[in-house]
Amino acid sequence: MKQSFKNLIVWVLFIVLFIVIVQTLQSRPDPAEMGFSEFIRKALPAEGQPSEVAEITVKGDEVAEIEGKLGSGETFRTLGDVREYQKDLVARGVEVKYLSTDGGLWQLFLVNLLPILVLGLLFFAFIRQAQSGGGRLFNFGKSRHRILSEDARRVTFQDIAGIEEAKEELHEIIEFLKDAKKFTRLGGRIPKGVLLMGPTGTGKTLLARGVAGEAGVPFFSISGSDFVEMFVGVGAARVRDLFEQGKKRAPCIIFIDEIDAVGRQRGTGLGGGHDEREQTLNQLLVEMDGFEPNAGVIIMAATNRPDVLDPALLRPGRFDRRIVVPSPDVRGREAILGVHTRKVPLGKDVDLAVLSRGTPGFVGADLENMVNEAALLAARKSRDEVTMADFEEAKDKILLGVARKSAVMSEHERELTAHHEAGHTIVAKSVPGADPIHKVTIIPRGMSLGQTHQLPVEDRYTISRGFLLDRLAIAMGGRAAEMIVFGEETTGAGQDIKMATDIARRMVAQWGMSVLGPVHMDQREDMVFLGRELTTQRETSEATAQRVDREIKRLILDAHDRATEIIRDRFRSLKDLAAALLEKESLDGNEVDAILARSSPSA
């Protein structure tokens, strides 16, 4: 770095010096124009008067260019023939010089050829500098992959949890890379490509690195966006270079992350077959399954948009296997938390099973972030262990944002928020089959003024109509409580209404859970820029669309009426729970159960 900086300074000084020299040679003051008659009058005045001209330089013959200097030091320029006045000029003491019009080879070189020669040398030196020392000026066609060699720190399957099925499917790839003859002796062929599909953050890239770590082979990693540049043909050249490097170090793994950046379906958008991205994809297809075999080279790729990939990329012989890397279930989340908390000192009250139950929908990246946030919170409080409270705070921070404890709320707004959250809680505790209440709080977080958090006992893969109707009633519980206690609607229920409307629309238009019957009526169009052509789908009539809207409205209003009836029946419980929230601001599930037990009619 220091040497490059010194070289840069030397080149800058050289260029500045060259410019100064050229400017010095060419920067002479322009002489004043003078007529030839005036020149003769000043050079040859009347008898007895001295000549005003000190010297002249004549360039050319006959009508020549004359440059001279007066006695006062001023310069001038004129045109004329001074041959007949030469004797008189010399007699008057004027120094006369003659200069050849061609100026000589030396002057021609200095004025015309030297700047061109110097610029050429500078350009040649710049090219040499760019080509040496790792310069990338002319390396557009070189692949920008990163190599994780066998000597580097490796990730093994022990560092990966929560995706056991995907790990089992990749064991065959690992065995092949360790001992290829075991499979080829019976005429079998190992899959050429493995496509990892799943939501963002589920560990697709980590799984690929784990395969390389288990097999002990070189690992080439590149992103799909690294292939395509603004220059035509660069992407295809980089694909060729990547596979050439892989063949030299076979057996190896070539991993292409976010392959949908270069592997989207062809024939969409502008450019046609001459589109740079499509040319890159064509070259990738040829390299994966062309005339030249890629012995010992296994291609792995990851994407969270498999629906936009080109069919030719997914056919057998290219990506033979497609492995789904789903979001982890409750046991998978617990295993992932165990991996990420290996080096974190945990308090005695930390229960990873409870944390895994309280994080439905979290993927590996979310859980790692939660553990990191909890460790930072504990360190901020100068503790030696990470407690359960730190994990709960970190989870709330990820889901809802940082607690806005400095937010100034009026007493009326606090009461409104407390009754709103108490309404959600009362309905959730009253409907059958609802998830248990984990925590209720009126501390503002992010854009929310409060939260009622339910903790599912187990993951759900199918949802019944009764459970969804309960969800609608719980969502309407906050608005129903505001109407009963304060007699007016507020904007606090806006997000609840939006969520309820979305659930009701899906029930009617997608899941067939209404009087309209099991008919799919949700109209969606795939966009060209997402990699698919516009498809013609069955359109619903205007009358059917109106029936859908009426049915959605009916479901939401029925849920609101149901929530209102529950809250009226348990009005005392609502007031007691709201009072406790105003006092403590946050209540856990046990505290909620104790308050409701004391305020129940049988108590």
C-alpha cells in the first residue's frame, strides 16, 4: 500500500513537471501587431534621429514575418519585405537576424513530437501498472470468486442445526467427494448440481459451507450478481473462467449464491437473446451440462425464488437435486439456539425450550441475532451472565423495535392503550383453542403503543376455520373494548383491522371457508420483471367480487360482535386487567391468570 502511494506521488510530480515545461516553452507574450509603414518610420526616422527599433528577426523571404523589439523593450510583429532596407537598418544600429521557415528538426521535435511521445510513454506505463500488482483494469473477464481452501477454518455439520433432513440429503455428496469410486464402480453417476431452496436466513449458504468442510475439498463461492457487468460478454467470460479454475482444483464445490440474479427465465423483459444476463445464463447452462464433462466438480446454488428460475437450469443433468431448507420447527429452533449459545454464559433461569416456543417463524439468522442482542444487553448492564429477561427483551426488540420509554403519553392515551390491550387479552382467554397469553405490555415499541403476545404451544402447519374465527375475534377485542369503555373509535385499532381483513380475505378467496364455497377467487398476476410472463387466469365477475367483499365484511363484523359480547360479560375482568397494566406497564402470563382468577364471577 505504501509503495503504491509512493508510485502515485512520483507519477503525479512527473506529469506536473512535464506540463510546466511545455507551458514554459510555449508561453511567450504575444507581440503587438504593427503595420509595415509604421515599422519603417520607427526603424528609419529622419536624419539625425535615432532608430526606435533595437532588433528584428525575419522569418521567410520576400513578404516575410518580422518580429522585433523596440528600444523601450516592447515587442511587435509585422509583415513585409525588408531586403531593400537592410543596409539602412544596419547603418542605423538595428540588429537584423534571419530565421529559416522550417525551424529545423530539433524545433519540430520539441514543439510537435515531444508531447505526443511523452503522453504515449505515460499511457504505456499506466497499462503496465494496471496489469501488474493485482491490477484489475483488464481483468473484466476473470471470475470474482472467493476460495475457501482446505487449510482455512471450516464449518462442519456440527455447527449447523435445525435442518437435519437437508443435512441427510447432502451426506451422499460428501461421500462422493471423499471417495468417488465407491459410487462409480457400479455405473452410477453422482448428481451434477444441488439447488438449495428456502426462505431467507434459513442457512442455505451455511449448509453449502458445511458440505465443503465435511468433504475437505476447495470451496469456490460467488454471487449471481458478480457475473453480470455493464460490458457485453463479461458475464459469459467469468462463467468460463470459474469452471476452468474449478476443473484445475477438482474435486471441488462451486457455490453460486442468489442464483436467481443470473438464472431467471429467458425470453422475458427487453433485449431478447442478446441480453447480457441471458448470454451469461446460456454459458452457465453449457458449462453445467455441455460436451465437456466437469469431472469432480459439483455445483451448488441457493435461492429463495425458485419459481423464477429458467426450466433448462432445473432439468436433470444440471440441478439434479432440489433440497428444501425450510424454516425450523420448535425443536429445530431449540437446537439452533443451542449452537449459538455455546460460547455465551447463560443464567440458570434461561430455558431454550421456552425461547424456541416463543419464536415461531424465526429462522436461523433471526435466532443468531436474538442471541447476539441478548448478550449485548447483558454486557451493557455489566452482568456476567445472560438471563431470560435479556432474551425476552432482545426478542421484543427484534419483533417490535426498541422500547420507546422516553415517549410522553397523556394519561388518557395510557388508559386507552391499557383497555385496548386488556380487550385483546380477555377475548384471547375466553375463546377455545387460542394460544396462551405470554405477555401483555403498554410500553411503546416501534410503531406500536402496546402488545398482547400469545405463545403457541406447538407449531401449526394446518389451520382450522374455528381457529381463524377466534383470531378475528381476538383482533377485534381491542376496538370492542375502546367502544364499550370510551364510546368512540380510535386509530389504535388500525393494524388490528388490517390483519383481520387480510385473514378474512384469505378465508373467503383462497381457502374456501365461507358461504361462497371452495372456489379460489384471489386474482394475482405474475410480473415480467419477476421472471415470468403475464399469465391469463380465470377472472371473477363483478357480481362475484361484490359477494367476496360482502362476505369479508360479514366475517369481520361478526368477529367484532363476538368480541363485544365477551367483553361485556367480563367487564370487571377488563377493568382489573387495565388497572394492573397502568400500574406495572407489563404483565406476564402468570400475572394475567392471577388477575383474571380474582375478578371472575365465581371468585
